[in-house]
Amino acid sequence: MKILQLTRDYIRNGGIGSYVQDLTALLEASHHQVAVVCSEGSSRDGPTIVERIVGFDGFEHRNARATRERVLATAASFAPDVVLVHAMGDYELERLLRRRYGVARFVHNHVYCSSGIDHDTSSLRSCLRTHGHACVSGFLTRRCWRIRHPGTAVSFYRRSAAAVASLWASEVVFVGSTYVWRRIVENGVAPERIVLAPYFPGVPGVPSESLQSRPDGQTLLFVGRVLPEKGLDYLLRSLRHISGNWRLVVNGDGPALGEAIALARRLQLTDRIEFAGWSGRGQLLACYEAADVVVVPSVWPEPFGLVGIEAMAYGKPVVAFRTGGITDWLAQGETGFLAENGNVIELGQRIEELLADPGLRLRMGQAARDRVSREFSPARHLAAIVCGLSVAVEQAPGSDRSDETPIAQHVVRSR
């Protein structure tokens, strides 16, 4: 197939950009032709055609007419069989593309939520609402919106409404977790149009013979953007309840980093915490390999939580809060531990239990690596993507449509 991908990022930023690069490599290794339109990224990536159009992905941005023309011209030149949309907020552009090509969308984040975080910040409960006027109450009570300016809130509300409408019109929608599956079904997307394509780790992992559990292993690792919903502050508070000669490495950066450093200082933990910033790829892999336990303390419903399976690929047990897509990959008591969301005492107890038991760390680490190899492999992800895109090609304008055949007959889904 000839596949055109649209994405905001095509850079190794630890998020969607890294995933799109890894997926592109998988597709090309399987002899598919790939072109990418991105807002941020290099102008060329090996055999991949990369067109950088700054800001094309924005919702109702000022230069929308010009950027749409450029994207449509790129598509016409490449002549794709199918278009795969990742992080892209110009839903009118998506509609125009759907007139000419088969189009599929991968829902990587909470596009159906006006605030983008899909949870109540006061109770830490996942949102139970569907998109609609009830979202306004979340803004007025300041329970789920960080945005305070009414004009910005209106724009975000309209953007999420457009996203939901676009999902309704999509013939094929990819999701990475059963949590996102459930949420988009609750927002009106027909289940038979959804393909579950669990992510795969974008790291090489380690062979089983190199796995080890050092008797004095006391290194904890946090990886990711330092944002309120990522829960680094909860992890720091949990460390007050952990004995032993532990140390924490924070590999990440973000707007809440200063607050986290200040909190560590107030808790008198600064001499045991290394704030390493967002490292390069090589240093990140070294951090995974050196860690004894990886902690994913996200308090929002992670759409998936890619850090978790990256750690597991390195044979590391993971401790996390029970929220969102995390439960898709973290098997309680088998590959790590789940704590009640926001419960720093329980989080600390679970971390301490692993630090105190080298044999448990080794057993869980081996089980984690085996589970990633079995359930979150690149080959399994690629098979789901290719099958779903094939359905989108069949639904393209001018094709011999087969509306009687549900997508479930094309794609084997694991739920």
C-alpha cells in the first residue's frame, strides 16, 4: 500500500512523534510506501517522503486555507491508497481528504474531552461524561479544566466537538487501549469501526540472559513529561514512606518540573533524587537498563502509558496507579503492582516491597519482558494497522465498497 500519514510531530520527542517514526520504519520494512506530512520534524527521513508544513494541524488556524491546499497537493502528488491521521486538529482538512481517499484515524489521546485530561482533578476519577454541554460544569467548577479564560475554553470545546463528529464519520478508528476504546464508544463511535492496536515499545529491550536483580538494587526511575497529570509529585510524597538506601532518577522535563524540584527540597529528598532532564535516546535506554524499578505514577487516565512497556521490555517491574490504559499492560502481582489512584501510602509500600526483594524483582521483570514479547510486539501491532488500513482502502470513494462486511472480520482484536 501507499500510505500517507498526517501528524503534528515527526521527531523523537518521547510521544506520538517517536511512535510515528517507529511505525513508518515497520511499514517500510514490510514493503509499503510511506509519505509523512508533519508540522514539526525533518524534511526527509531515509526513503520516507516527509513534507513539513508548519502549523497545518491546528484547529481553525489563520492559514488553514493555504496549508490545506499544500497538504492536498502533497497527497495528489503521492497518490496514496489510504491516509492515516495521527495528531492533527484540522478536521475540515480530514473531511476534504475523505472525499478523495480512504482515511483512518488513530486516537492517541483524549480528543473527545474538552479539557484533554478526561478526569476530575479533585477526585482523580476518570470522566463518566460524554462530550456535550455537561462539560461546561467542569469548567465552571474548575474540576477538570486547567484553562480559565472563557474564550479559550469555548475554542477547546468546539475543537473536541469537531473531533467527535470526525470520529463518527470515520470508517476506521485505531485505538491503543481498551480504555480509549470504551470512551469513544461512549461518545457514539460504532464499535465495529474500531481496531484495537496495542502499542509496541520503541526500545530494543535486553536478552533474557542479561537480566539480573542486584541484591543492593535501589534505583527507581521516572520517565516522561513533568505535568500535573503525570503524578511526579505523588511519587515524591510516597518516597517519604520508603526506607532503605534508594535513589530516584527523573528523566523528563516540563512545565511542572520547577514545582517538583521545590517539593523535593521541602521533603528533604534532594540528595537522593537526580533530576536528569529529558535526555537523548541513548541516555534514556541506559536509564532503563540501570533501573531496578520503574514507577508510572500518572493520576490521569493514561490513553496507554508507553513508558510502562518500554520498562517491561528491559525486564523491569513497574509500579503504577490503577487508571486508564495502564491496566491493559500491567498485570497486578505478575509484572508489577497497581496502587489505588492517588494513594501515596500504597504506592510507597509497593515500591518498598520490590526494593526489598531481589527475587521478586527478577521474577516480575522476566514476566514483564515475556508479556511484552507476547502481547505488545511490533509484528502484532503492524498486523492490526495493515488490516485496518486495508478496510479503509475498501471504503475509499470510488472503490467497490463492501458495507455489509464489518471491520471485525478483517482484524483480530484482543480485549
